[in-house]
Amino acid sequence: GGRSPGLRPGIRAGHAAAARASDHVEGTTLAERGTSATDDQLRSVWDAVLTLNRGRVTHRALTGDRIMFIAPSHNPGDGRPEVALLDPGNGDVAATDLQCRLDLAQLMAQTSLMVGPERAARIAGEKVSREELLGLVPLLQPVALYRSTRSALRRRKDVLADLRKRLPAEAPDWQVPPFQLERNTPRTLITLSAG
């Protein structure tokens, strides 16, 4: 039920590779809109991602340049902003609850970078339950986020801290569950292999 550019037939390109083509979708990306994105557009982004997650599908690379608001000429619907999620090739099917939550944490971090933590937290609070919202707080760590989002957060260190403070305010009666994520470094892998 999620919208992404339609995939065209692929062709073999040598022994171990294939080329694929997808339909061109016109519109503007969240990265291009930035702070000018409306609340309705942000709600539509959440709707698109939650539609995927309900089908146990994740995107895994929800960055500002992969979230597109479809041009009105390509969206003859009811006037609501329609969203296409570009480049879904990193995602998972039959995704676990944790994988879906990581997708939503990535969306939270990315929208916070684009429109600010206050707006991002408010829109998220409208779209998911309080329990789900607080389940995202411990996942808002750089190690859990997509590479380009981590890089942008290094330049704006205040964004994640501000977002972590604002989300519990959206659900004041709940306790934040603890959660520890770790990224394996090459040094760790070599040490484990040697052992």
C-alpha cells in the first residue's frame, strides 16, 4: 500500500549483475522543502511510513532526499499531499517490531533535522500511540540511524538531545524503557575472530 516509483523490467548486465529501471516521479523532496514543509505534508510522510510498517515492510533509508511530495499533476487524488518513498532497496520484508521501530526512529531524526525537534515531536505524537512514541526514545542514538543522518547530526549535536526531551513531553504519563544499541567496530570483529 505504500507508494514508490514503479519498477520496470530489469536486464542482465554481465554474469553477476543486473540493471533495473523505475518510473520517474515528479515532485519535491523533503530535503528541498526543509522548514517550508507543511504539517499536512509531514503527516502524509508518517502515513506513508506507517502503511509500510503495518505491512511489516521497512525502508531503512528514510532521508530527506528519499521522501518525495508528488507533484499535483501526478496526484489527482483528494488534495491531500501524497508521498512517494524513493529507493526502498535497503528495506526489509517480514520486518520485526525492532526493525519497524528503527525505521520510525530514523524518520523522527530526519524530520527533526528538516523542520526542528518541536514540530517533529508534535506530528509524531499525533500519528503514533504514547507507548510507541516512548519506545522510539531509546533508539534515537546515532548508531541506530542511517549514515547520512548520522553525519548531519554530528554537525547539529543539539537536535537528538532536544528531540529526546520533547518526546516524553508528548506522553507525560509513561516511563521510557531502557535500550542499549552497539555498533560492532572492525577492532571488535577482529578480536572476536582471533578469540
